[in-house]
Amino acid sequence: MGHSRVTVVLWMSRFLSFFFLIPLASAVTHEIPAQWTLVQNGTTGVAAMQLSVVSPTLAIIFDKVEHNPLQIGNHSAWAALYNFETNGVTPLNLTSNSFCAGGTFLSNGTLVNVGGNGVVSPEDEDQNGFQGLRIFEPCTDPAGAGCTVFDDPTTVRLVKPRWYPSAIRIWDGSAMVIGGTAAGGFLNTAGSNEPSYEFFPPKNNSIPIVSPFLQNTLGANLFPLTFALPDGTVFIAANNQSMIYNIANNTETRFPPFPNNVRVTYPMTGTGVLLPLTPPNYTPEILICGGSNASDQVLPSTLSSQTPASSQCVRMVLDEAGIAGGWIVEQLPVPRIMPDSIILPTGQIMFVNGGATGVAGYGNVPDQIGQSNADNPVFTPVIYDPSAPAGSRFNSTGLPASTIARLYHSTASFTPMGNVMISGSNPNLDVQTRKYATEYRVEWFNPPFFDLIRPNLSGLPKNILFGQNVNVTVSIPAGLDLSTLQVALMDLGFATHATHSTSRLVYLSTVLSGNTLQITGPPNAGIYPPGPGYIYLVIGGVWGAGTQIIVGSGGAPPVSS
């Protein structure tokens, strides 16, 4: 749905004094506000460096080892569960240092958190996390009671040490772990670069697969932007380069560099998204925005917290014609380094967080702000409508500005409730109160219709198989155009360092008959890798709350040699 369509629907709704539901419900008078609302409510207890929704009521947060106010076992916690219903937090006990780890879900709903950094606080008894492989199994208690993270690097670990790796779920429901570095640093170097892929559960006899692409993209190639494509291949962007990796035959197909020499991965951090996949063709299209055209071949002392970020966005349809046409360039209204990109159920993309100048990281450039390598926080979100005409796709109308700086180590996620959670920011070695401070406050961007009666569906099974038809009951406020009805299957992803590699929206085929809606599961595991997701009913740009499901059987990914 375009942003203009949302505006029209909301404008029309002002003239409706009642909403009537199908099936009938009590009539309630509504006045739809003209804009989104921004609410600050809740604190995370640990800095939200990594954020992922793990149930309808809970998000998990990982931090690095530092002196957070939340305590566990007589020391500071560096992981927690955040309760959407109470805005309370429950500390989780980690063993290894999860500083700058990646993460993804498996086909059975288990979250794996991969990589990290070395021991930094012997008094807290943290272990080396470079090969960390932390496992959070599905938690059924709404408040998170009894939920734990398995974290024992002496028994379960990655093959290679990886700081700043990316991770995605691929077509068989396993995790692919990509890149990283074997030592802490700023610009990656040949001596510490880890230019390889490995899998969990292991494949290829547990032998990592060397990637020429990751060898060739030094020194700004950390947290590569990565997306699983419908044909089973994987799109990867690092530095100012991108390619498609074919897992089956171990080949890399390179694309032309991004225009204007813009770099999009750490420390010149941009953000990327796989645009919504739509039947019948599910043609993939990539959008990458922000970053910097600063050089990655210079000493950090030549960079600055005032170096302008890039406003460039590049977009490409990954079919024969789109690839032949190359990267299409657009411009964000404001340059951004370290932005987060959030897919909305309408297919629009909300950009939040980040700064207008500098680079990612802390303690590297000579004119830091506190320890921040970046400055000039961007406080106002912007929504991108991929279906609007070129030149009119960005819009901040009706989007309130925050007053909280969200720079390095900020995160954001769409939620099962249907709003956007904003958290984190800590460009410091440890907890600090100076500019820019360690940030624990949580903000919520709520759509204009958030507190009104919204489209809803009920009767979804816990699992939906590929190609399976299921019937559900829908409740639809009157006045919405049923011809615009869509069902959005969303992977809410794992957010860290502006990467949302597993974030995904697939529109499902539907047939509406009265208040019964037939939904067809995604055709295959390439279009939606088996695993957890949330289903949202969207009509006329208005969406309801999400319903949690597992796509596929819910079984564990295959274990192979």
C-alpha cells in the first residue's frame, strides 16, 4: 500500500462516527488522529545492542560485558528479556562476552546468537566469546519465567572466532554465519579478517568455506548486509560491493560497485532491506540506504565525527532485466550513518536512528563526542514507499521527532502489537552518562490507528505448511476497502548495528468469503525459510496485531556432515 493510500484512508475515516465489525461487535465512536505517536515507556536494564522479538510478549536483548544497572548472580547483567505487557525486564545469565554478536532463528524457533569478543571483566567471570554460540529455545511463559540462554563455549561453539559477523536462516532452516574478524578493531585487516562462511548445525564436515568476496572487501566489510533469496541463493553486500552467493555450487556472482563509492558496512554503516515478496512471482528486490563515502584505506585519525554521512539509497530488482539495469539511485531526505530499517506490514520501510555525520564505533576518530565516532543524531523517522513514483517515495509527514540520540549500538524492531520499538545507543567502552550517554529508555512509534479497533484474524494454527490452505475468521472495521486486503507474513528479524538480515515480508495468497479468509502458506522454503513468523491482516493501510506461527513443520534443521 502506498503512503498516499494510507493518508486517504485515514482522512476518510475522520468522517466515520462508528466502526462496525464483521462479525458484529459493539459500535464505538472513533476519531483517528492525524499522525503517528511517540511514547517513551520502559527501560531495558542492559544496553540494547542486539534486539529480537522471541514471543508475542517478549523481546530478548543482548549487550556487551559492562556495568549495567540490572543485576544477576551478584554482577551486572548483559542480557535480558523485555516484557511488552509490563515493560519490565528479567535478567538472563550469559557465560561468554556477546559484544557485537550476530543472530538468527532456526526452523524450530530457536534463536542462536553467534560470535562476540574476548574476556574483558574477570571479576564478572565472563568467558571468551569470539566463538560464542548462545542458544535461546522457544519460551512459552508469557512473562519469561524459567527462560534461559544456553551459553557454554567449552562444549558448543563456532568453528572460527567471529566478531561482527552476520547470520541468516537459509532454505533448510539452518543458520549461515558470515564473515567477521578474529580480533577487536576498527577497520578490518587482512591479519584478522575471517573471510568465510560456516553453518549451524554444521555442514561441510564443519570446515568453513572461504569467500573471495570477503577477502576483497577489506577494510570496511564487517556485519555484511545479507538476505536469503527465493531461489536458495544469498545476497551479500560489504564495503562498496555486493554479490550473490550460491551455496549449492560455492560460486560468487559480483555486481557493479555501489555508485559514488558509498560504503555500507561497518564502520561506514548503512542499512539494507529485502523489499516485500509478492505473489505470484515473488521477485526479490534489494534496497540499501545510508553509509559513507569516506575512505576505508586511511588511518582512523584522518576521519572525523563531522564527516558527512551519505544520503544515498540504491535499489535493484534481482532478475535478469533488473541486474542488467544496475543500481538505481535515490536520496534520503537527511544523510544517515547507522540507520535502522523497519519493514511495515504495508510494505513501506521506516528508517529510524543514526547520525548525520561521522562513522560507527567509538574511541577511534580524533574529535570524538565523548567516545562517539558520530555526531548530529537524526531524530525524525522517515517512511519509504517502494510502490510510489520515483522522487516521491520518502515522507516524514505525521512522524514525530524523538529527543533521544540513538547512535552506535542502537536497535529497533517491529513488534507483534503492530508498533515499532526503539532502544539502545551506547557509543562508549562502558556505561557513561556524558554525551552521548548509555541509553536504557525505550520508545514506541505507534501508527495513527494503534488504539482503535483494527483488522484482526483468529483461528490460525500454530504451524502453516508450505502451500497449505488454512481458513481463519476475520474481523474487519467497516469503511475499509476490502479489495486492498493483504495478509503479511513477517520475520521480525534480529537487529544489531543497523543490520536486520533475517527481516522479511511475504504476502500470502488469500480468498475472502464473508468473514472467512482462506490463507495459503508460502510456496516453498526459498520464499520464506522455515521458522517463526507473525501474520498481520492489512486493509487499506491499516494493520492489526500479529499472530505468531511457525512456517513449516517446526522441526529442527538437518544435521549433516
